[in-house]
Amino acid sequence: MKNHTKIPYPFTAIVGQEKMKKTLILNAINPKIGGVLIRGEKGTAKSTAVRALASLLPEMEVVEGCVFGCNPNNKNEMCEDCLLKLQLGELITAVRKMRVVDLPVSTTEDRAVGTLDIEHAIKKGEKRFEPGVLAAAHRGILYVDEVNLLDDHIVDVLLDSAAMGVNTVEREGVSYCHPASFILVGTMNPEEGELRPQLLDRFGLCVDIEGIHEAPARVDIIKRRQGYESDPERFASEWQESEIKLCDRIVNAKDLHPHVQILDDMLELIAQICIDMHVDGHRADITMMKTATTIAAYHDRSVVTKEDVKEAAELVLSHRMRRKPFEEQTDYQDKLDESLSKQKEKQQEKEPEQEQEHEKQPEHSEHKEQPRQKEQNELNSGSEDNKQGVPDASSETTFETGETYQVKHLSPGHDKMDRKGSGRRTKTRTDSRSGRYVKSTIPNEKTSDIAFDATFRAAAPHQLNREKDGMAIAIRQPDIREKVREKKIGNTILFVVDASGSMGAHQRMSAAKGAILSLLIDAYQKRDRVGLIAFKGNSAELILPPTSSVELARKYLQNLPTGGKTPLPHGLMKGYEVIQSELRRDPDTYPFFILISDGRANVCLHGKSALEETLGIASQIKAEGIHSTVIDTEVGAVRFGFARQISDALGARHLKLEDLRSDSIVDAVRSSVGM
């Protein structure tokens, strides 16, 4: 039986996705560009293209037996072992294909960067390094699917190594460095959460892709995939000629690239584009220069042109546009065109013989601006209509979002459970090395995170009776102590919102939306996950399952209609079920339940009194130890106090809406989580 797994799908056989393929090729020509982030839908040939590119490229020379695959022709990129072999004249070379190394979302920092056996170091005085994923990826491609779901500190380590070409592992003053030069390819679905802007900026290029919508092209995809799966060898041979041509073109571009020139006027254009696009820092300028020269080399040109700069800008700037939380993404293509037009005008001012053409340029720009302004006015008008909302036949109304504000610093209480994850809200114990060392403990198994101070203290009383074998201090297994660390993680905040008709009175829904949006801004900054449940009519609906994309939560919140009865038991039960589902999926989840309602339940769940059912479910949530807050929206001279009863049953903090403005809700969250 033939083994088809060793024959990758040909790169040139991939239908469409030209931008994605171009960014991968540019990084293959010049790895110093800094990798590529591919954002978009699943099933769009992302991993297929990465593996096909590695197979397409020619074999490379490596040091035989080296775990890093060092380059035998460049001693500046060699590890310590290869340098020693070179000095002794024992360096043996071999050839192999470029590797594609996958980094799982669940990876730990030690698995990614490698580990130092600290226990061996303090016992024997010798360094012992266990290579990680970065070691395997040297001179290859590191492929990170769903990079936005990785812990931030691991992404930071990857990007640091990709930029520096070196991976440094340091533990308790013992350090080890090895070469780690690779092409970093990250993929993500923005709906599952965004990367922090600081991390986005570290990716050299970014491309947004989506599935192909033309029927003939989709038919080609089906036919080609069918041909590949039925006979991979024959299919690969059919595309061999085009593969060889592209490979030769990449090799020629690599040879030409060091000789490509970029003139001062092109550098001025790059700088002006970055200024006009309001890009932070200078990394974009440098990356655009590298990309433009690489594009020129790919097209077999020795001088960078304006078209090269424009194409580079489209790949370099899309993920670097300065944007506040929840601010709509502007069309950077329009801004780029304006910047290029402005630069063209400046160039024409320097050329008197083109004065007549220069005089026409402002008129063109003015005409261009008018339709854009008209389009923007239409968008603003449509947005305003959506905000105001129009009641439909069922008397539902969509209220506009109330005033938002800057949330004060939140300081949650310490979480006593050991949890994994990342964020900036709640302190918790962790086994991650990114946590802060707070105390030591006796390890249950072998550990590499040794607490040196505690270990030495434990060994000190026994030094007179131990053989030291030339060591300054004799360490035995019972002396070893492990570090206990703590770090901050994000919460899973579930908003359970009363969207019944009573919330429309006195603009209570508008105020509630303003408060929730303020919390969403804070959740964005603290790296929380958020979910949204609305109850009205005769049921409760999970509008948005818990997600890292607070941007999605904002959109659903703004379009949330109000009207109908108040099925409060349904809302609490739905919230309880969602939290239980999240805890089963990930026991490290730290849930937080926020109920916004007047408590006037009038739709039962199981035939009992609606209030009785509500209090029973609330007691069940309390018994599970789920933190919660109740925001009482009841107003008027006569109050029934149902929300207070529900709050007591939940063991939650109770807050009246009229006590303070919408910031009362945020204060309630702060207090109820133990802040």
C-alpha cells in the first residue's frame, strides 16, 4: 500500500488566495521580513499552502546530527556543539528539506522554548538543555494555528525569537542560547478574539482571506483535490513543471535581493505613508522597506518602484492601523491612496515642467473626496437609524447605547484555585514560569522550576555530614524545593440581561447598555472572555456564547431589542447552563455572572411561581460558588424589592440603578469579585 502522506499538495495547484501565497513567497525569499499573520475563515488552504511551500523550496545544507539543523556555511548561526566540531575539523554536512513545525495552542512555555535541567545543574555543575519547538523550527517554518488563542507571553517569546534569530532560555542564572531563525506563520479567526496591538505589530505582514465565491473556481478546487487524493504521485507530476519554475524564481530572487537598490525618494514615500496612516513606532517603516525590496527582487528588478512600495504598504499596514477599543476599522486603502496622491503632488511641485498636470491634481482629489464623504454620510445615517431603532409589529424597540466612560483600575481578590490562562484581572496560582514567585513547596514529582533559596536553606544543616565531590554545596533529592507562582488571568463574564418591555421605561435599557459597554471596554483591556444572554417574551436566548471577541459582544449588545414579558427563571437557568458548560469544557474557567433586571418575573419555567423558581435557581448558582452581581433596574415610588431577594439568594452584591449612574454597575462588579 502506498504512503500518500509524504507527497504534499503542490503549491502552484492551490486555486486563488493570491495574496496569501504572495506573502509566504516573500518570506521565503527574505525571512527577515518577520513572518506573516493570516486572518480569515477556516478551510481556505492556509496550512496546505504552508506545507506546500516548504516542499516547493530546494533542499538545504545542514550539519549532520545537529538538533538545530545549523548552517555549515555560516558559523555566526551555529550552536555551541557545531562550533566545537568546526574547530576540531569534525563537521559533517547533510542535506534535507525545509521543515514545517506545528505549535499547538495548548503548548507550555517549556515545550515552546526548551528547558534547562536545573536539578542536574546544581547537583553536577553541568548544563543540560532539552530542546523545544523553537529548536526544531530553526531554518524552517513555524506554523501556529489560532495564534490568538495562545497565552500572550508565549506569543511574545515566539515573536522575540523570530525577530532576533536566537532563543535564550534562562532559569535561575543558568542560561543557554541557540539559533532560532525561522519563518513565523500565524493564523487566526478574528471572531474568536484579537491579538493585542503590541503583538500584532510584531508580525511583519498580514493578509485577510476568505473563501472563494466564484462557482468555476470552486469547481476547480473540488476537481484538483479529487485528483490529488485519488493519485497524489500522478497529480504532483502534473504540476512539477510549474513547481520547478516557481522554485527557480524564488532562488533567483534570493540571489538578487542583496543587490536591490531603494532610492531616497522611495524611502521618503515609505516614511510619509506611515506618517499619514498614523502608525505607531518605526517597525512599519523598516518592514515596508524590506518588503518592497523583496517584491522588486521577486519581479526580477534591481531598483524599487512606487508600485512595489504600494504593494508592500498593503501587506504591512493593515494590522498596524491605530484603533481604540470598539472603534470601527477604517478603510486603510482609501487612506493609502490619499497618501500616495499627496506624495505625487509633492513630486510634481519639484518638477516645473509638469505644472499644468499638477494644477489638475487638487480638482481630482476634490472630486474623489466628494463621493467618499457622501458614502461616509450614508454610513453614518444608517448607523444612526440602527441606534434609534424602530418598533416592529411585536412592539419591540432597539434602544441606543447610553453614555460610556473610562473604567477605574480593577483589583480582584485572590483566587485560591490553581488555574491556567492569561489576562490582567484576577490573581491565581499557576504552574507557568511567567507567574511571580511567592513561596516554595516540596515537589510531588520532578521539577525544573526549582526554588534555589529554599533548596539551599533545606540543604544547609546537612553540609557537615555530606560528601561534596568538589562542589561548593552538596544537594540531595529531599532538599529540592519547587517555586509556587501566581499570575493574573482573565474572567469569563456572562451578562444576563432583562430585555423585557419594562426595561424600556425611563430609558433603563439605554443606561444598562452603556454600563455593559463600559465593562466590555474594560474586559478588552483585561483580556476577559464575555458572553451575552437576553431574556424576554417566553424564553431566554444565548445571544453570544463566551468568546474572547468583545467586539462581537458590542455588536450584539447594540442591536439587542426590548419588548414582551419577563421570563427571569429562563434567563437564570440559561446562564447557569452556559457556565456549567464552560466549566466542563475548561475547568480553569473563572466565571462571573452579572444579572441586570428589575426582578419582576412573570413567566414560569416549570409551572410554579415565577419568583419561587427564580429564587431556587439563584440558590443553586450560589451553591456552585459562582461569583455574581445583581443590578436592580426597578424605579418609582412603589418598589417590590424582588431584585433584592434574588440578590440574597445568589449571595451577590445588590445595586440599585438610581443610586449612581452607569458606573454603579462597574463598581458593583469590582466589589462582588472581591476587588
